[in-house]
Amino acid sequence: MTEPSTTAAGPVDALLVLSFGGPEGQEDVIPFLENVTRGRGIPRERLEEVATHYRHLGGRSPINDLNREIIANVEAELARRGRDLPVYFGNRNWTPMVEETVRTMVADGVRHAAVFATSAWGGYSGCAQYQEDIARVRGVVEDAPTMIRLRQFYDHPLFIERFATDLRRAVAEAAPGARVVFTAHSVPVSADEASGPPALGGRLYSRQVHEAARLVAESAAVGEYDVVWQSRSGPPSVPWLEPDVVDHVSELATGQGVHDVVVVPIGFISDHVEVIWDLDTELVEEVHELGVTVTRCATPGPSTEFARMVVDLLHEAETGSVRPRPGAVPALGRNRDGARCGIGCCSR
């Protein structure tokens, strides 16, 4: 699983953007959710409950369109740097499915590809599951290209810079003294404890989230902030990372008299359902009756900084170069910290 950080992948002849996927119509919602939860024993009534979030938005998740926007920006950045490199798009859970995308890549003559997964984080769902996607597709697609996963980017300076710029803007728009709250997707405590190679001590996911929040707050000159979690699922008997964002903001209001918060969706790169429903809709509605005003910081995906970061990560992997990192927590992947994520690195 380890390799020297100076090892270069060499030039690639394509870049694959690998993402989660989302429904693009009312009839897609339940089949999409069945794909997401396959093998996990999630009851049908829970799927119907989650489906209401998508149906509230017309049955269409914005995630595919947002990823296409990222791809267009990456293509523009590659062209700006004089690089003629095709960029492909594939998903785990909905069209365009990654298997079909890789078949297209094979037909186009692609032999050696880099893979950018749309997650900044370590852990099973943020990293290892994408490694499994890559292994699965290479096992089922005949003559599939080699596929080199680009590294985790939670502390990349351009990622931090874009969040910090948008946080400063959100703080300026909010009432003076508004409390800053960073939020990321919750996971089971057991999964967080098992995230990352054992030699790194576990809890790689939550440590990276806390470190990213620290770096953004420092860059934006925010002295006081909180880190919370959102979008948990599964039975109440299973402990997940806490506190929940709704519970925390409610407690700020009732226990500390805080009535203005700036919410930073540090765990998300784009405004997909878990941002526009869980934060812009559910959170806002839940705390409105407590007199709390929520100002939500933008996500970095549509920005030019994000596209530049993707191309920088590609350059790192191809050349074996290592960009200085501000983060104190490992970021695994190609050419990073002497280690590369692999199958079995993290548990569920």
C-alpha cells in the first residue's frame, strides 16, 4: 500500500471525474436511492422519506449538472495551460454510470487515465469506496485503462482559499458577531475510528474535517467557530458523529442567545441535495421559530480556483512533484505522505 512520494504516474491520456451521481427526474428517485443503499438493508419507508427531499426539488438532484460545470471549468483550465486532454464523467449510482463511461474511454483509445473523485476526504465513503469503484470497473470492462486516483485535497491551498474567500463574504453579509459553524456529513463513529491506514491512528475523516475548518477559519480571520455534522442516517442505536447541525444551532439559540449563524458546508464541494435541503431548507426552517437567521457560505466547486486545483493535482500525480501542504493531518493518495489509498484501507 505504500510507495515513495516521488513516484510519478507519468503522462496520462485522459482524466475521469468520478462522482456519486443523482436522479434527474421524478421516476429516477427511488431507483437511484436503491442503488445507493444496495446491500445495506435500508427499509423502504426510509427510502420514501429521503425521496421527499428530492421530490421537493422536482425529483432532480443538481449534482450531475454541477459536476458538468466543474468539468467545463477543468477543460478550460487545461486549455489555458496548453494541455489537450479529454475529460470524462462517470458516477457510482446513476447515469452516466462509470462502467459505461470507461467502455467509452476504451473505445476512444484511452490506455492510462487519472481519476479525480469528487470528495476531499479520507474514510470509507469519501475515499475507499471510490477505490472500490475503480477496482470494480477495471474488473468488468475489458481492456480497461490503468486508473490512477488523485490524492485527497482537504487542505489544498486553493480549496482552502476559495472557502475562506466565501466565508469572509458570508460573514460580511451576516449580522455583526454571527457565530461561524462548519458542517460536514456525519458517519458512524465506528467508521470514523477505522478510517485511514491503522498506522495513522484512525479517525482520519473527522481529523481532516477539523483541520480543514481550522485552516479556513485562520485564513478568513475567524477566531471562534464550531465543527458539527449533518445528514446522518441509519438506526438511532448506532452512534454517529455529533453534534448534529440542527441540534447545535438550536442549542446556540436557547442556551447562549445566539441568533445569527454563518454555516460553512466544509464537507461538500457543490450545492447538491445535502446542502440545499439539509441546510438551506431543513436547518433554516427548524431554527426560524427560535429567531435564528442562517447565512450560508458558498461551496467551491463552481470556482476557477477549484478547477485550478484539479489540474494541479493531476500535475502532481504525473510528475511526482509534491506541493507543500499546510495541513497537519495526512492527505493520502498518489504522491502524498508516502502512502496511497487502497482496497481495505478503511472499513465501513
